[in-house]
Amino acid sequence: MTSPLASPCINVCRMDEATGWCEGCLRTLDEIALWSRLSDAGKQSVWDQLARRRVLWLQQGRGPLPAPAAADAP
């Protein structure tokens, strides 16, 4: 049996007005609210989007982000 995908939350919960992403985990409010109800495939899809968002965040010069959680590379 496989373990469920971990939440990307790192307890840095501030929403960036320009992107609509949490400054800690880069999820949207909807993704945060729905996380516990998502299937593993849905959670993996969010993790995949977070990797792309991390690149965009850094390209936009928004500053360094906290280190990604271990599940960032499932």
C-alpha cells in the first residue's frame, strides 16, 4: 500500500495578491481548501503545477522561496 501524497504546506501562509498563490507553498486558495478531498492523482497534479510555479515565481523576481517539501519530487 502506498502512502498518500503529503501536503506542500510549510506553515508560511500569506497570499500574494498579484499571483493568488500562497507565498509558502504556492497553492491557490481553492487548492488549499480542496486538498484533503483530492485524489492522489489530483494531489500529484497540484504538485506538478507547484514545480512550474516555483520557476515562474523566481523568474518574476519575487524573491527566494522556502525550500520545497520532500514531496516536491515524488
